[in-house]
Amino acid sequence: MKLVTAVVKPHKWEDVRVALESVGVTGMTVSEVSGYGRQKGHTEVYRGAEYDVALVPKIRIEVVVDDADVAAVMGAVEQGAQTGRIGDGKVWVSPVDSVVRVRTGERDGEAL
């Protein structure tokens, strides 16, 4: 099992959700987060005054999947989130040692 984590632009969230559902993802955790990458935020203009935005709003999506489904899930996120501009996001994969479904006590593959 693997944990696929993605950080994407908020306006691309709906496209990513649809893409994930199209590859069979039935459950995910979504959080509103803030951060910055190489550019350390950006500058905006409000009422004629420039100001720095240090933390950029993003959406973090976490999905636990079977090893065989990792490539499809990563591809779906990439396809749904890509705009071709700086700040589109990142996708990474982490190993998962064990999973327990709290309601039933099912473990590992059965809990997915």
C-alpha cells in the first residue's frame, strides 16, 4: 500500500477530484493548506499598493491505494492539476505499513 499525497492549486481541485474518480478512487482526505515553493510566494497589488504574499493557498489531497494503482492515481492528479504554469503543485508517494478501518477492525488490504 502507498499514500499518494498531492498539493495543487485550489481552482484545480474539482478537475483533480473528477480525474481521481475516473480511475476508481472512492475515498480521499482533502485539506486547505498554505505554503510556498522556489519563488517564496508572490507580489500582488491591492488598491494601488504592492504587497508580498508569503504563503500561497493550496489544496492537499491524500489517498491510500494499493501498489498496483499508484501510477494511475499519480497520472490522474497530474492530468487534473496541470496548467503549465509555475505553482501547479507536487505529487509524492510514501509507503504505508498498515491500515485499520476503525468501524469494522479490518486491516491492511481489506481496509482499503
